[in-house]
Amino acid sequence: MIKHQLRATLSITANCLRVSLFSCGEEGRRSPFHNKTSHPVTAAKGNPPPRFAEMLRLAATSLCLRCRRVPTLGLRLRPCASLSQSENQETVDALYDLSVDVQKVRKLKGWVLFRSPSYAKEVAGQLRDMGASGAVVARILATHPEAVLCDPEEVRSQQEVWMSVCPSQKELVGIIEKFPASFFTPASHRDNQRSNIAFFQHLNLNKRVITKLPMAGAPQSFSRPVEQNQKVVCTLQQTYLELGGEEANMKVCLQKLLSQNPFVLLKPPEVLRQNLMFLRGRGFSTAQLLRLLSKLRGFVSELNPDSMRRSLAFSQDAIGCSEAELRDIVLKCPALLYYPQSTLAERFGALLGAGISVPQITETPTVLELTPQIVNYRLRLLEARGYDIRGGGLDVLNGTKKDFEKSFGKLQLRGERPLFNPVAPLRGDD
């Protein structure tokens, strides 16, 4: 807004000057004061023409009035980082002493350096007391410089909370290094964290699952009231039992679901149930649903019935299979449930365009998880080794980068292997 106002003001001023210069030029042609060898503005050594001076005064007055109406720039800035305020030199010096990349801090979160008070030395000392090396402390403070603004007492209190589920301080340091923003949280969340830890311990969940995933991976779920997590877990348990799961295995299922996708706690509790009920309506048995739930790695909560319906309809039409065959294909490649129709169309088209048949895709549907670029690159490498993808299976093409390199390496060895073993003794006539 400010830029636009200043730009408009300067434009008006420039227009005024152009008009005045043009007018003065016209008058200069008829004025005895006009010097033929000079511009009207710099004419001779006399005073500028009266009309030009008047126009200049009007333009200057307009500019001043507009500048008064422009709001000050400081209103949108953080209160700690006004234009006139300098960095907290004590913080900067402490970070330099700790070998922290201060330039990185300035670039990403420079406002931290303007805050006061700060506790860089104290927080660094507490991290070292937990067993963190100097290099680890420097990395933590460079990644999450807000830690220097945490009161040492709050850090100590947070350490006590996390040590209630952490087996050792060494492991706690490793978690802080990976998830510093999860550890250095406001003190107002402390009671909710304690209540949520007690709730999940009551469910007999593994301590490592509680520490590494919900607390570190999805800290929002532990900072909110425990009642919200209780509601989500209750819905998950009811859905598991409705699917035919045994109560004795419920803890294992819940633990696996939270470890695979801790953000499931932040989803509306009915989302997972609706998705599983939709799949049951498509003919998946209880055993198949539980198997699918495990293969989706908890991301079943990211789906919705409408998108799954469209993706399944497209896949069935592209492959030309029955409902039962489609279910078997989905169990092999759950990605068919969450890839949008446009992505599936692109990948089916790339595979068919490369000469791969529909029966081959049906036999190895996980090849649909590869992008067209990856498929084309791998096909070029295989063709260079003389492998005909049309006559063989897609297992050699399929899998992660590591899987493909392993399969491709076997092809190379097979091509370089001699027809006979020169070391083996030759069998002669007796």
C-alpha cells in the first residue's frame, strides 16, 4: 500500500514537471529571457520563469501532504525489532563463542537476535549437561535459535517431562537435535503434556513410540487438552473392533498406527472410520482391511471416500478387471487409493507408451508408484544391457532406487559371466 502511494505521488510530480517544462519551453520561444543555446530550465543566468517556479512549489506541496498521510513503516514489524533498535550484542557474542552459524540465524530468524533477555550460555550449558557435544549444541541453536529465549527453569521443567518417557539423556539429546521445536515449547503446554503422557502410558504403549513420534513428530497432539486425544483413540479402538479385530491385538494395532503416522491424532476422529467403512462397502474383508490399514502406514486418515471412488473407477476402467481383481490389485499397491485420477492417467500412459502391457501392470501394480521420468530412465539402462522389458517381468524395473540398482547389478553380472568356469577342472576320459 505504501509503495503504491509513493509511486503515485512521484508519478504526479513527474507529470507536473513535464507540464511546467513544456509550458516554459513554449513561453521561452516568445520570451526575451530565453537563450537559444540552452534549455528553458537552465536559461541564461536569470531567475527561472515565474510559471515554472509556481508549478514546482505546487508539486512539492502535494508531495509533502501525501507523505504525511502515509502510515509509518514500523507498525508491521515485531515490537522487538524496530528500525532504530540494534542487535543484542550479548546474544550475538554468545552464539559466536558457541560456534553457531550466526549468518544463518540472521538470514532465517534474525528477529531472535534483537530480543532481550536471552539465555544462550545457560541453555547451551543445560544441553551439555544432558550429554550434547559442542557441535550438537551449535547445530541445535542454529536450527532453532528461539531456544536462547527460553528461561532455564522452563528448559529444566521440560527436561523432567521428557525424561519420564525417555530411557536415557543420550536419547533425549538425539531427539532434541532432530526436533528442537518440539522440545523448546511454551511453559503453558506443560500440564497438557504431562496429562497426555499419562494417558498414553495408561494404554501401555511403548515409551519409544510416545517419545519419538507423537511428542517429537507431532508435538501439537501433546500440547492440546488430553480429552481431544482420548476421543480420537476411542474412535480408533471402536473402529478396529467393528472391523473384527481382536481386543488382545488392539494395542499392537494402535501402536503401529501412531508410529506410522502420529498426525492421525490431529485428524477428525470420524475420518478414519468413514474411510474404512467405505472400503468395507467395496467388498474388502476384515482381514483385507486390517492388512490394508497396515500397508497404508497410517495414511488412511489422509484419504476421503470421493477421491478413492474416482481413483478406483479409473483404475478398474484402465485395467479392465472385475471388483474382486481390483481388490487384489489394491492390496498389492495401496497407492491406487490416494493417487488422483490425473496422476494415474499419466502413469498408465507412460507405461503403455513404453510397450508394457496391461497384464504386466496387473501382475506388478507397484510399478505405478514410479514417475514417468524414473520409468523412462530405468528402461534406457535396461535396454542398454539388452534386457527386453516386453518379454520379461517388471520386477527388475520396480522398487526403490536401491532395489533397482541391486537388480540392475545382477543383470550386469549375468552379462559378464563366462560361459564356463575356467577354474573348474576339466573332466577327461579315464
